[in-house]
Amino acid sequence: MAHGSITEFGATGESANLIPPDRARSAGLDYLALGDWHGYLPVGDRTAYSGTPETDRFGRDEPGACIAVDVRQGDAPALERVETGRFRWLSRRWEVSGAEDLQREIGELRSEAHPANVLLNLKLFGVASLSERVAIMSELEGRVAHELRHLDLDAGGLIARPSREDVARIDVQGALAGAAASLQARADGGGPDAAIAATALERLYVEVMRHDAETAA
């Protein structure tokens, strides 16, 4: 057994315990079990990193595991990866434009792992109407986030394109009506401040919808 990095890991020279990938052969070992890198990685036919019982970071979608090794002198060992981990650290990129796309992606996620055991790093991409984007964010932040162990959400790539219906629902008068029209024009114009204008219009939309709901209640 040994702890350290093999040369293929691109060491910068700071490590004092580099291990040649052919160490098992050169040392006449039947099997060399390595630790240090927290993922499963066979190195030739007589060496392997087992990974960790639990995954501990994003970038490794596989659950934690150990290796069951059948070693016989002179023969290459038989390696079997045995899953031991409970939690899944998943990184996903979802391209969505509405509720149907979102529900499809959520369904696939649920079929892959139990949500309560999932830590999800999620990036959203696509173009949606203002109302659809608000609904998508509400679903993710208001329900899905509570089903998961953890949600790290980046929605910067999900662009809102306000429709006429969206703006019509912002039933405001006076200065707010003028602000809504100005924001829509800037968001539609595609200039350098289009993204900021779209975000501001979305916030206005959310606040108006919230006010209307509170008034109706």
C-alpha cells in the first residue's frame, strides 16, 4: 500500500512522494493499492486507486466505493469496484425553455439517484419567456432545492425574452409603466445593458405578481 501521486497526474514538482506508474512491476508486487486521489483509477493491471467510501466534491459523478481485490501470486489481480457511497455529487447542464423541458430533466435526475442523497451543481441555459423563467426558478428554488441534499444553482445562462403577454401582466400605471416599457425596449434591443434590463424587468414582474397575489388573498 502507498499514498501519493503517479507521474501522469502532472505533478508540479512540489510533491516528495511521486510513485512511478510501473512500481508494481519493477518491485515485483502482485498488487499495489494506492491512495491520495479521491477517485477510482486503475493504473495498469496491478495497481489502482480505490477512491473514497464517500465522494467529497463535484467533478466525480460516481458514488463512493472501495475495491475488492482477489490476489494470487504471479497472476494479475482481479479487481471489483464495490459501491459504498450514499451521496452523489452531480454536475449538470440543463437547456430549458419552459416547464416541459424542466420536468423532463427533473425526471431524469430522479431516476438516476434519490434526490435526498444528491448534491447538485446545476447550470441552466436557454431562452424562455419572462413568465416561464420565473416559473422555472420558482420550481427549482421553491421545491426541487428542498428535495435535494444541496443545490448550487447558476441560472445566468437562462435568458428571459419578455413577451407582450408578460409585459401586459405587469399592470402598473404612471412611472412604473414607463419603466416597464423602457426596460422591455432595452432588453429587446440586445445592447450591452440588455441582460441587466431583462433582470430588472423580471424583478418588477415578480414583485407585481406577488402584490397581486397578496391583494387577492
